[in-house]
Amino acid sequence: MSEVITYEVRDRKAYLTLNRPDRLNAITTEMAGRLRELVDRANEDPEVHVVVLQGAGRAFSAGYDLKQYAEQGDLTQSPVWDPIQDYQRMKRNTDDFFTLWRSLKPTVAKVRGYAVAGGSDIALSCDLVVMAEDARIGYMPARVWGCPTTAMWVYRLGAERAKRMLLTGDTIDGATAAAWGLVVQAVPEAELDDAVEALADRIAGVPVNQLVMQKLMINQAYDNMGLQGTQLIATLFDGITRHSPEGRWFQEFAARHGFPAAVRWRDSGRPIPDGGGPIPTAAELEEE
């Protein structure tokens, strides 16, 4: 079995590559745990000054693997829901993603294609994000069945634009993300590799102790603003969204008709019934 994330070091840079290209680098618990291990490995390597995180194939990451979690119900508990059991599991994933933010050494995300849903959680956990201008970023599960557990939208965008994204579940392209200050830079897709290399090389020329002190100082400001407390409530809310009547409706929809159909309904603007309700029939799906 191939590695879900590959690891390579060149020229004081560690390259971590999400490696499920056939699934658009969809996230599993295994991938989240492996991410933590490799970030730790880069931090322990005296040859590494900066970490570059990228995705194999045509996307950074399209989020959690909905075939596993929505169709098969892997994250959905029985009607008697244990919120602390759910919190423990999702908090572990959140902490795994956030090793990128807590990493002593700087982390740079290279985003082409998509960084959406849980994939946006991973990208926005990096210190710096560089996107292709035509790449898409957003958190579509804000419409139903999700809350971004890393909570980085508000810290990067401010309240109004974070609400604009999370009250709609819309995605934006890389050019817009850069203009809004969500990411540091957006370039044409053909120039993405070179742009990330130039930025990583510039960082790699700084002594590690300098990098660590500057990063810790900036991160401390976010901690002083309550970042950890916000993540706690976001992770609890994520569990609630997946076990609310509407969340259970969405998961049952995906189990019956497949997650592509469930996602099409979610993102189409068609009603998601408050309090749940009957699952649409195959005939109703054909009316889309």
C-alpha cells in the first residue's frame, strides 16, 4: 500500500505530499495521524528549515472522504449520541491538522485544484498559503453536516467575510482569496510551483532559531485572542452538526443515493428540511 503522505527533504525544505490522488486526496483518520508524524519528523530534522505541504494530482484536498464517512456512516453514531466520544475523535484530527500551525518551523501550503471542506482546514492550518488563481477554497459543509474545527476562517478573514463564507458554504477562487487576505499569494497555475519554491527558499535562508522565535511570537497573539477556546467550541459544534436532525438527514441521503447526489442537493440551494424529514426519492432527484 502506498503512503497516504509522502516525505522528501531537499535544500533545507521538507516536502509533504498528500498522496491519494485518485480520491482528490480525501482525508481519512490515517492521513491525519500521518500528517502529525511527518510534521514532527521535519521539526526534529536539523536540515529542515521550512515545510511545504502539497497534494498529489489535480487537487490539494477535497476534504474528508465522504464515501467512507457519509455513505458508510463512519462518523455517525447511533441515535443515542455520545458527544464526548465524538469530540475526542474529532479533536484528535483537529490537533493533527494543527501541528502545521504549532510546528516550530514554518509551513507553506501549495494549493492547486481544490482545498475545500476538511481540505481547507488543513491548508489554513499552515502559516502561509499560496494558491493557483483558478483553485477553489471554501467550507461547503457549513450548509449542513459540518463546522470547520480549526476555526481559522475568522482569524484570517475577520468576522464579516468569515460569515460570508460560512453562512453560505460558497467557495472562492485563489485570486479572490488573495485579495481578501485569506491567503498570502495567488498566481497562474503554471507559475504555482515556482512561486512556492521562491517563497520557501527565501524562508530557508533564515536560521531555524530566528524562524521559531518569530513564529511563536505571532502565534501567541492568536492564542491571546482565544484561538484554542474557539477551536474547542468549533469541534463540539462539528459533532452536533453531524448528529442534528438535519445532519442525520444528509447522512441518510448519502447512504441511500450516494454522496455525489447528496452533495449536489446540498450545494444546489434546494431546501434542507429543518428537523430532518423524508429522504428525496430517485424521481425527485431527477427533477433537479
